[in-house]
Amino acid sequence: MRNTERGIALVTGASSGIGLATAQALRRDGYRVFGTSRKPMPDAADGIAMLICDVSNDASVQDVVDAVVGRAGRIDLLVNNAGIGLLGGAEESTTAQAKAVFDVNVFGVMRMTNAVLPVMRGQRRGRIVNLSSILGLIPAPYNALYASTKHAIEGYSESLDHEVRTQGIRIVLVEPGVTRTAFEENITRPDRPLAVYDTARADAQKLMREIVASGDPAEVVADAVVRAANAPSPRRRYTAGKAARQVRFVRRFLPEALVDNSLRKFNRLPD
């Protein structure tokens, strides 16, 4: 733990996985950390204060921002981590389910950001770190809706950074690869499964379990968030883990046809 306090950090979705690891890493680095969860949780033994927040609810978002400012006087860092997954054919989700995923993964980020920006603007200082994904860089079969939310976050973050930079605020993306988290607990199933996708969906779920089991620990992502939070002149994007760096290189430099063939091979799809 540092002897001097770096600032006040607010981390959404901090009850487990990447969010919890990030909150702990920021606390060790000297931040006073407030974490959020959808259900009541006790404050952590390592000094992380837990607050209730549903990022899909405007009032809940404003309440948690007001609570942090009321207790700490400021917010120097917001880490938008809260999100949900969805694995299945794009056709297997109703528009209502698609809207629900976007409401958390995209509009939840926007709600939190809009609530925090006036605070940071008044301070003339602040940083917002948005958790994206390598699926914000590449397509992913049977992850169309989730990948779409991450593509949206990429564009939103990059545009917003240009808008608020003169106000002393920076927006930074962290792009994890596959991370070892509780797959079965965090994934959403399609709400109108179709028989034509049963076999392919099952294969995709099996592959996801395999790559999650061998994925990066959440601490790898947390370390990237800390770097993004503390860099005096931050890069726009920070990849987290070897696989994420490789995917970024492949997407940027290799021919599109080669990327397409490699993607199908990795996902065990026929040519």
C-alpha cells in the first residue's frame, strides 16, 4: 500500500472477477476505492467500500455518484467494468433481449460517465477507464450481440476522449483477452433458442469453457487498468494479456481474408 493517496476511484461491477481484482489492485496502488454491486455487500477487509448500483437505472447511477462525492468529496477515476455476456446465435435473441444487453454494456457505461463527468469537470481533472474486449476488435461467432456492445464502447470512448480532453478528462480503453471468470454464472442464454443452432451453440459453449479455463487471471486485466489510470499521457488503448496483444496485431496488420480464415479455424467452423 502506498503512503500517499492517489485519489478516489469508483469501480462498477466490483463484487467478483475483473471488477474485484481491479478494485483490489487500485487499493494497493494507493487509491481510496468504492466498488459497486447490484446486491448489498459488506465492505471488503482491505478497505474497499461497497455500494449498491444498477447501471441500467438512471436514479441508481446518480445515487451512487452522489454517495461517493458525499463521502469523499471528489471522483478522480471511474472504471466502467459492469457488464453481461450473451452466447448464442444472433438470430436466437429477441430485440428485447438485445436491448437488455445494450442497456447494461453500453448505456450503463454512458449513464455512469454522464453522471461522473460534471464532477470531474468541476475538478478540472479525471480519468475514465472503459473495459472493452478483444471482441471489440474482431467478430466472434455466437457472440454477435456481446461483440456489438464492445464495438460500440470502442467508438463511444474514442469520440468522447476528443470531446473532454480540454476539460482535463481522459477516456481510456482496456481490452482484455479471455479471462478466467465464472463462465456459467456470467453468461446469458438466448431467449428464443432455435433448433438449427443447437449443435453449433453447444460447440461454442464448449469452446468458451475451454478457453476461459486457460485464460488470463483477472489480475492481468487489473494491472492494465492501473497502468491506464496512472499514465501521465495515456494511450488510447491498453491490451491485457498475450492473447489480446496477438489479436490486436493480427487485426491491424494481416490481410482480411487471412484473418477470416484464422477466425473460422479457431472457432472450429467449416471453411
